[in-house]
Amino acid sequence: MQSAFDIAVVGSGFAGSLIAMIARRLGRSVVLLEKGKHPRFAIGESSTPLANLLLEQLADRYDLPRLRPLTKWGTWQQTYPHLACGLKRGFTFYHHEAGREFTDDDSHQKQLLVAASPNDRIADTHWYRPDFDAFLMNEARELGALYLDEVDLWGVNMEPKRPVLQGRHRAQQLEIHADFIIDATGPRGFLHRALDLPEVPVPHLPPTQALYSHFVGVQSRARDCSGNTLKRELPPYPPDDAALHHVFDGGWMWVLRFNNGITSAGVACRQGAFDLTRGETSWQQFLDKFPGVRAQFAEAKATLPFVHVKKLSFLSGEAAGANWALLPSAASFIDPLLSTGFPLTLLGVERLARLIETKWGQPDFATELSNYSMQTTMEIVSAGRLVAALYASMHDFELFRALTLLYFAAASYTESARRLGKPELAGETFLLGEHPTFAARCRSCAEAALRHPTGARRDLLLRAIQQAIQPVDVAGLGQDRRNWYPALAEDLFVNADKLHATRGEIQAMLERCGFN
Ligand SMILES: Cc1cc2nc3c(=O)[nH]c(=O)nc-3n(C[C@H](O)[C@H](O)[C@H](O)COP(=O)(O)OP(=O)(O)OC[C@H]3O[C@@H](n4cnc5c(N)ncnc54)[C@H](O)[C@@H]3O)c2cc1C
């Protein structure tokens, strides 16, 4: 089979299908090429307020109304109850020590709960990727993208003006001519190998590994972990309805519950911290070390073979050329910590969509791609620096907790600015990377944490973090809330000036979002 298209998208995960849909809406002919077959397992499940806002804005801008209900738990349940997902009200962290039961008191020193939404209706979700990705792929097809699965691509010829993808589709030879190739095949994916692109280290990040699977029979342990022994006060949200993190020296574990009885769980840690190479055996040995986690998995059974990823982080030396681009998820990966994968990828989708919308066929298309490449790399490096600082602090939970607030402050400020229609306040770079004060301060705090400060230097760093977040803190993160941070409208009203907004503008935004 031989065909010609404006755009070939390689990889039909959520991101490949999404950019294919947008390209169709912009009038481009599109082929979407997939190695496997839907529905299929994919890792990377926990969305965030910023990820959902980006998805919502892409759905609005490119007239994709069927995607909009997927951006909130409530509308998802109403519109697509047959697509499994999980309820995510926030980020829950518990700190564990090897060999010890988890205990805490009402000061919550061993925990951090940061609410992302005030109610279930407008809450975020964990995407059950077999359902979610198959749905998006079908949407891309409905919009006219030619979808070919079970494709085996073995190369790309970049010599002709129009690059040619070569491979096989089932029993047939395949030759696809495309003006522009978008690689959405994930880290160390198709173009990275076909173009022999260099891999470069993500600066500061220690080498990390992961072991994960899907399970049934996982217990709810978060209520026992709440530490609120006298049960005088309720946490800001049920701690299990969240991205639940068990943090320990050298790594952390995620637990994400879906509404179909399945729970996604896995460990990410420094190479050498634990032996994770032996699947189920390593998993059980890991649980045996942490009694505070083990009970949660006492009855659990894996529903899929365990996956061990020897080296998690990845950065391609280039993310785009004159007529090709890697989505951020193909150009890089940092770590699942802080769920940066989706927002970074969606920012990349947003940028490529703008390029196709405004620069298609124009001489500066290639120049703009080169800017895209630089911006993609820059964002990974700065997000990677913060994640590296968190890895360096996992033994010191007070410092770890403070560092996460840099992320939460930047993310909630960006979300609020965009929702207020003032995106320029947050700039175009992830985690306020262009902000006049925050960007430099965040960087310097992360660098200080990487030097493993103790004593007075550590105290200084804790104060520097507070100073860094203060100008952009619109979520009460600087308040002493004993590490339980609810999502309160009042925090936005009190901090309206930081968003250059009136009380009325904040009120209107909250009503638009269904906050009350
Ligand atoms: C352990 C782990 C946990 C994570 N957790 C989170 C999280 O909680 N939140 C978050 O935001 N991010 C997370 N991420 C990141 C997240 O997984 C990615 O951002 C996301 O999956 C990217 O989606 P995608 O559609 O670009 O790629 P993928 O989901 O990787 O899909 C790639 C597709 O391309 C296909 N493909 C591969 N090679 C070829 C080829 N040669 N030809 C054709 N098709 C091909 C594959 O079959 C697949 O369908 C996590 C990542 C890891 C490794």
C-alpha cells in the first residue's frame, strides 16, 4: 500500500490520537499508525488540574466537544459511564520508614494532603488507559484520520522533500509519504531509533527504576493512615480518592484506584535502593520491608504480568527537525512523581496544534519547530531538577513536603490564571518557567536541596521555599494547615491581587468551574 498524507502520526496513545483529531479539525489529511491494537494496557494514568484544563482548552479551541466530559469526574460519569476511570480529589503522601508500622498524630508530620478540587463533581480522574485511549483513537477515526493498527515500521527516508515511512501493515508492504511526521510512540520510540537521535542524561536526576502492575483486592489503607486518631476532623477529601503516594528513603510508590475494581500500583526508586528485577518476588520483598504499605496489599492479586523498567528517565538530544517532531512524551520522561507526563505532553500538543494552525505551508514552519524542540528540552530539564530535588529529600519528609509545594503553587497559579483568561500571567512554560521571580527562586531552591543541606542551611532552604511560593501562592499553601490543604474559594479571594483579578472576576471564574 502506498499513500500520501499531510501528517503521519506514529503511535495511537491518547496523545497521538489527540493531535490526529486536532490536525483533522484543521483540515489536514492524517494517517495514524499503531504498532499494537486497542484496547491495550498503557501506564501513566493520573491526571492533574492543569492536564484537564489543557485538554478542556484544546477541546474548545479545536471543536472537539466529545472530549470535554472527560475533563472532570462528574461529567465523565454522566456521559461515558462505560469508560472506566478513577476519582482523583488530590495528592496524598505518607512517609514510611523501613521495618516500621505507619503512625502519625494530629499534627500530620508524616503526611501531606493537597486537595485539587472542592467536590467530586469537578474532580480530576485517573485515566484507565485501555478504555480512554481506545475511545480517543475511535474519535480520531470518526474525524477522518486513517487508522492502521498492527503496523510494523522499520524506517523512514528523510531524503525526499516529503519523508517516506516504510514498513508493513499486516501482510502488506507499507509506504507512507507525509509532509510532517509526529512521533507519539513514547520514550526511546520510533523516530528516536529510526533517526538515530542521541540520548542525553536528564541533568541532576539519579538513575531510577520502576516495577508496576494492575491489581484487584487492594485495601483502602489511607483512612488508617490519616493519623487523626481522635477522628475530630475530617481530611480535606477521602485520602484514597487521590493519587496516593507512599514515600520512603530512595523512592516512592503510587496507588491509583479505578472504578472498575482495578488498582494501579508501582514502585519507582533509585537504582540500587531495592532489587526490583524479579517481578512478583521483588514486589513481595518490597512490601515486606514496609509494614505500613504491606497490609494494603495483603489480599491483592496482580491482574497483569509485572513490568520492570530498568531506567525510567530519558531525554532525546533533539525533539524536532524540519519536518518531524517528537511529542514531549516521546522526547523525554522524568518520573511518575508529580504526574508531569500528561501536562507536559498536552503543552506539546498545544504548541504543535498552534503551529499546524498558523504556520502550515509557511517558510518559518521549520524555524518554529526548532523553537519547539528547545522549549520541550528546557521544560524537561527544569521539571527534572525539581523531581531530582525531591528524590534527594525523600529521607527528610519535612523538606520533601516543602519542595512539593513549589510544584503545587506553580500548578495552581497557572490553572487559575488560565481559567481567568489571563494566561500571560503564567507564561507559556510549564511550572511558571518564565515568571520574573518564581522561576529563578524555584531553581535555586531545587539546587540547594540537591546539595543535601543540614542544620542552618536546611532551615534557610525551608524559608527560601516559603519566599519563592509566596507571590504565586493562591491556594493557601503558605498557611499552617498541618499539612492538610483543602481547596477553598476563600484562598482565591484573599489572593486575587496576585492574579490581577477583582473579587468579581474570581467569583465568576468559580461559578464557571462549578466550584461551589
Ligand atoms: C511508570 C510510569 C508511570 C507514569 N505515571 C504517570 C502519571 O500518573 N501521570 C502522568 O501525567 N504521566 C505519567 N506517566 C507518563 C505517561 O505515561 C506518558 O506521559 C503518557 O503515557 C504519554 O502518552 P502517549 O500517548 O504519548 O504515549 P503512550 O501511552 O506511550 O503510547 C504510545 C503508543 O505508541 C505505540 N507505538 C510504540 N512504538 C510504535 C511504533 N514503532 N510504531 C507504531 N506505534 C508504536 C504504542 O503501542 C502505544 O499505543 C508515567 C510513565 C511511567 C513510565
